Amino acid sequence: MKTLKIVTGIALMAILGFTSCQSEVDEVEGENPNTNSANSTTTSNLKRTSMYDGSFDDFLDGASCSSILLPAIAKVNGVQVAVSTKLDYQRVIEILAQSNNDQDSVILQFPLRVQLSNYTEVTVTNQTEYNAILNACSSAEASGQDAISSVNISFPITIFTYNLSFQQTGSVVITSEQQLYAYMSNVSSTELFSVNYPVSVTIADGTKLTVSSDAELQAAITASLKTEAAMAEAVQNGKKLETILVNGKFKVDSFVNAGVNSATNYKDFTIDFANNLSVTAINLLNTTVNGTYAVKSELNVFLKLNFSGNASFALLNNTWKVTSFTASTITLQSTTNAGLTLVLKQI
């Protein structure tokens, strides 16, 4: 999921205004929403959607707004890891995933090189300098100048250019995000532009859209930001669910398939979720059933169960959608059979 990108640099969106021509430009923009100035909403939208995406290594640097250029060295939960290529990311992820209720720690070794959201590369020599990058990201988010990473434009696109008399002066073919970012960062106060629609975009949940105007682009961005917010909320709910699972012990309160409740098959078993992603069910006769579990999130939270060695518990093996949860009750529904539900109740 792209979630955040840093907006760095000394001045990120220069707001350039018109003087005597301002009212004239505003009138034309009102009549033709696809004609834009340096300070138009579309200019801002296109600039923010084309910033460099550094979210792919968030597990390493904790900053979706930038990325660490390899090679780099980090101490991950006390284990030193040399990250020479992207293949080494898996080692970092494995260490972080060893426990799901601990306080993960990633300590970067300086100096290191970082690529920023404006596509520049900088050398960071200490934590203080790196904190400045993180703080710039936070400031951009707070002021609404951070990246819109939930919309990806399909290239190439064509931009028509105009002077302040609304006469076309040329056209530019844009073939990449970096080229689009550079163009939008350098629109002057003496020019206008329009996008040659339609343009194809992909939003946060993978949906592909065709937008035919600046207004439709804005609508796509609004929808994608809502989707992205829902995905971020699901991530947080997933973490809360993991904590509840690890800190408690549970019984099967209800297991309904096609209207038949067979929870009595599990009435003597206590289910214990460990922080190493293992799960154990044990009854009064010390009969033990072992398994594994995983909590995932997309737009919703999912709990995957995988028991072995027991036919009754094998029936619980499923990827369950978490329809609701509290500290005491977790209600689940099969992702493949809406008539199959499971309720776990904390003892």
C-alpha cells in the first residue's frame, strides 16, 4: 500500500500569483477547467501525485516520504543487517516479524544516502540530519503539501501550453513521474497549461479509472484518499487485534455453518495465541492441537488460521474476515462462504 511520501527541499510548492492578469485568468479557468496556472489546484494535484515514492522501504527507515539508497547497514531488533540489495529487505522483514507484540527497533548506521520526494539524493551523516528530513515530512503533511501517493498516472500524457492571452504555444509529452514533477515545479507565472485528456489512473485499491477533466482527476484523488485512509485504519485495527489475541486466551463461542452451530465440538478447549504467530488449543485432558495464525489487512482486517492434526480444528482453517472485535469478543466470517462464521470469546 503507498501510504506517505516526504515533501522536502527548502520551498516545496511556490505559490506564484498574477497581478493585473489575475481576474482574466480566473474567468478563463472558470469557463475552461482544463486551463491551469502555476497556483491552480490541478498544478498542485499533478505535482503531489508525481513526487518520488519512498514507501517501499518503510519497514527499514520508517519514512514513506523518502527511501534509503543501498547499500546500507542497520541494527534490526539488535541484529546487525547489511542491506546490500533489495533482496536483503526480506531479512529485515523476517526479524521484525519474529514477534508481533514487541517494540520493533531499527537503528540506521550513518553515513547513508537518501533519495527525497523531489528526486534529489543527499548524504546524511548523523541522526540529527535524518531527523530534519523526518520533520520536514511531518510539516508537509500538516500543511497539506505532502505527496498524494494513492493515485498513479499512466504515462505518457500530453500537456498543451499557452501564454496569458490563451494562445497555444506548444505541447509537451510527459513520460514519467519525475518528468511530470519537474514540469509542475517549474510552471511560471507567465504561462498556462492544459492536460490532454483522457488520462488513465490507478487508485489505492488497484482500481483503474479513466479521467476526462481536471474535475474528474480531483474526484479520483478524493476517492483514493478515502480508500487510503480506510486501508491505514485497517492496519491499525490489525495491530490492535494482534495485541488482543496475544494477551488473552479464548474459547470457540460460536461456529456456524449453513445455520448449524457446532461450537460444542470445541467446548473443552482453550485457544492460546503466542507472539511468534503460533496458536495452541488444549483441553482438560491435555490434548493439544497446534497451528499457526496471521493477521493481515487491506480495506478490512483478516485472521488466517491453520491447525493440523485434528479434524475438528481443521474445519477452522480459513482466511477469516474480522467483521467486529472488542477486547472480549472477535467475530469472524469466511472470505469464501458468507454462511460460515466463527466467534472467539476471551476467557
